[in-house]
Amino acid sequence: MSQTTSLEIGVDKLCDADQKLAHVIHQIGPCLLVRREQGFPSLAYSIVSQQLSKSSANSIRSRVDSLFTNLRVNPVELIKIEDDRLRQTGLSLPKINYLKCLADYVLSGRLDFDSFEDMDNETIIVKLTEIKGIGRWTAEMYLMFSMNRLGVFPVDDRAIRSAISSIYNVPKTSSDDIYMQIAGKWTPYRTIATWYLYRYMDSLRSNK
């Protein structure tokens, strides 16, 4: 089954299962979830982007890429670059340490991206969060956008909680159980629902 077909089926199932979400889906339109870059570059750029605006992250990423032979971050070269050169790109020392820790995991064979295809989501999350600088949210983003795993729900994501609070009229301070109960309707297409919640929040911001 193609990715497009899977998304269309998922959207139809979500509309049948949840009328409030269906209203959001009809407002947003077709699901345009695409598979982004995978492996080391994806996680490295996630670390670079942590706690930064999109424009700042893109600027630093461009400067980081300029240090590499093919203008693309890779673990072999990264591990050899002096910290001072990386600092000149705008990276903080903690992020440099996180990036080199990630590179070490890949080069030592402790992290094998090819093996992920045969693993369930929680196993992948456990493996990724062993690496300093990669938390559960970053691992969930990797599952959703680099692997297109359709059953992921990042319950701790502030934007997702804000979207659910607005659509379902629940306090933002509600327990995880409340959010998980709402997301339970979306199984096994919680990634698609999450994509729509991100777009919903984008539309709210653009209308301000």
C-alpha cells in the first residue's frame, strides 16, 4: 500500500471516529505528511534546532553544514572537528557535546538506523533516548517525520496540548491521562491526527 493511500485511509477513519477532529480535518484539507531525511542528519539537525526559532536554527544549520565536505553533516567528519570551530557556527557547548555523543553512538555501532525498521516504536524511543541530548519528544518526532510511523502521539508537546485544549475544551493543565484518552480515538492513526493538530495551531497563529 502506498503512503498516499495509507494517509487517505487514515484520514477517513479519523473522521468516522472523532467528529470534532473531522471538523478540523475538513478545514485543513488533505494530509501532506511526507517522509523527511532519516538517520544521523535528521537527529543531528533536531539537536541543532532545540529551543531555537526556525530562522535561528536554519542559520546555524547552514553554518554547520558549511564545515563538511559535501555540505551535509556526517558523523565521521563531525567527531574530528574542533569544538571551537563548531562554536563559531553558533552552537552551544552542550549541543556540541550532544552531537559528538550521537556521532560516537553511530560510529561505534551502538546505533544502527537500518535496524529500526524491524523495531516497534517504544523500542526505538528507548534506544534513542539512551543518547545524551535526545529526549522522548525528539525520538517521537523522528518516528513521525523520518519514519512515518502512523501510531505516534507526543503527549508532552505543548502545541498538541494547546490544540486539544482548544478543540475539546479541556484545561491545559489536565493530566496526561485525559489527553491520552482523547487520542485513544485516533488509534492506529495518531500521527495523522497529530499532523492536523500542528496545522490547526499554525492556522490559529496566522489568524492572530
